[in-house]
Amino acid sequence: MAYEALHRFARISPRKVRPIADLIRGKFADEALDILRYQPQRGARMLEKVLRSALANAEDRRAPNLQTLMVVDVRVDPGPMFRRMRPRARGMATIIKKRMSHIRVALD
């Protein structure tokens, strides 16, 4: 039975979070928390919060033993984008895409 947590509309590009998500996929939950604690990236803080939330969900739903929970699935999917206009030369404009992501962590 998988215990999941989800952070939707995280204001960070999925491209920045995916390499950090690859570090914790397949690890035990406590080991994954240790890995994330020493990563300097901002995305690591977001992943750490989602992982702690998944652990709290497992505890709330009375998981048999929390020490053996493994991170079975970490997905960082793209969310909607804010689109902003930036003035350019000769009266033109370009679109700046401020990307969001949906971060999902599943423990089993």
C-alpha cells in the first residue's frame, strides 16, 4: 500500500528538481531525508517537505513499520506557466515563461 504526498504548483522549474529526485528514488525514507538535508538546492527543501508529509501520511494511516518504508516513486511533472512579456529591441517583445511543477512522492 503506497503512502503519497503531493506539492502542486511549486514555483520552481521541473528541470531543476528532477536531478535531486533521481538521488532519492529507491532509497529508504530516512536515508532519503539525510541525502536531501545536505543538498544546497532550493528544490531539495521542497522535496524534503513533501517526503516528510508522505511519512506523516503513513504514520497517520498506521503503517506497520515506518523504518522500512522506501521511496518507490518520485515524480516531478510540469504545471502551468505564468507568461510575462519582456520588451526587446525595435518595439518587439518576448515571452518569459515562469514555470511551475507538481512534485509527488510515494512510499511503500
